[in-house]
Amino acid sequence: MAVAEMMSVRRAEAQRNRAENRTLTKLTIGPSPWVRVGALVALVVLAAIWLLPVVWGAVTSFKHEAEAALPASWWPSQGWTLDAYRQVLSNSDLLSWMWNSLVVATLVTVLTVLISAMAAFAFSQTLFKGRGLLQALTVASIMMPGQILIVPLFRQMQAMGLVDTFAGIVLPQVVAPVMVFILKRFFDAIPSELLDAARIDGAGPWRLFWTIVLPLSRSILVAVAIFVFIGASNNFLWPFIVTTDPTFMTLPVGLSTVKNAYGVQYAQNMASAIIAALPLLVVFMLFQRRIVQGVATTGMGGQ
């Protein structure tokens, strides 16, 4: 009963926080309608600037290949065509690359969220020897550029026989210190009274983690999962290095091979990019509210 009461209190606090955020938004932008109109106009202009290359790429994908190579060509003067899409779908392994990306991104997301949540819970709610040192190493690893680990990771995957395998693509990506740090900060905010009440009811660490902490952290877990999924889907460098077999190529790696004897095919490249963007566009349309909340909560808007 005590746990249920504390969870209801937690939900009430979340509702109050959302109301406070709405009030803060009004205070930040200002009560004046002219200020809001100016902010809206600025957002529309910035959105148009951002959309301009996207529109250009979409229009180019419907051009004939010869016209797409012309530097001054913007609108299809020779008419609209689906030849680039037909060529991409018939002469490349685009669907296979999309499936590989989906498998890799899903595995990376599930493993990253699970491992990061368990590590964050250990740092936040348990006491053990060496805890401070491990936390310091975790924070320090955030400042380490991932590129300097490429050679050691490749040698390790090579020694383990994981080159040209899904395991070799996935495993190095599941270590995410920044996600551990973000989740730990969120777990620190969980009321200690709630966990103490669960401990009085006989809950151990695993029960606390699975039945108390994770349900209360659903919002941050979804936000982290979305960002990890998008990052894994767009990751080019590591899959490019660890795979040479076209069977295991992900979508970003496969798109870099869309060429023929005549060099780069601009219309086909744009058609491939449009098709490749569709899965992430669907993810954004389904979870746009969660993505916006995640940017506000985690501060990962620049990633």
C-alpha cells in the first residue's frame, strides 16, 4: 500500500511539473502576442532554410540522370520520372540494407538501454567498493572521442572472429557512458522514501529496479531509446570499418556504394537517401512528442 501511495504522489508531481513547464514557456516567450508572432515567423524562416536542401534532394530524385548532373538545374525541365527509384530498387540491395539497419539499430537500442539503466541504478541506488572511481571513469569516458577507439575495437573484434557479423557491428555500440550519466541523474531524483517503503515490504535490488525504478522512469527510457535508435541507424563509421561483406552492410554504408561505371549517379543517390529517410521519418512522426520531451529532459538536442 505504501508503494502504491508513493507512486500516486509521484504521478501528481509529474502533472504539476508539466503545468509549471507550460507556465515557464509563456514567461520565456512573453505574454505579448507580437512577441509570439515574431517567434513564430522566425521559426518558420529557420524551418524553411532547413527544408530547402531536403526539397532539392526530393526534386532531384525525380529527375532524369543526365538532367540531375546539370549544376544549374532545379526544376525538372524534362518532366518527372521514377527511373532513379526503379534503378535503386532493382540494381542495389537497398531493402537488404534497410533490414540490416533495422536489426542493428533495434539490438543496439535494447542492449544500450538495458545496460545503461542497470549501470545507472547501481551508481544511483547502491553502495559498493570502488563506486566513486567507476563513476569518475564513466564521466571521463564521455569526453573521449570515439574515433580513437576504432583501431583497438577493430583488433578486438578481429581477435574474437566477429568481423563481418552483426555481433561485431552491435557490441561496440552498446557502451554509452552519456546515457548512463543521464539515467543516473534521473534515478537520483526518485524519492528515497519510495524505495525505502519497497525495501520494508521485502523488495531486493532486482525487484526495486524492475518494479519501481523502471516504471517510474518510462519517459526518460523512451527518450534515451529514441536517441540511441536514431544514432545507431545513422552510424556510418563503425559499420563501414567492421564490414566488408555486402550481406552485413547497413543503410549508410550501402548508400556510399551507389555508383556505376559512369561515376556518381545523383538522381539515384537522392532516391536512395529519400527511401532511407522514410523509416526515421515514421519514427519521428510516431514519437515526435517523446523526442521533443527527450530534448528538453536530456539536453541532447545537439547530437
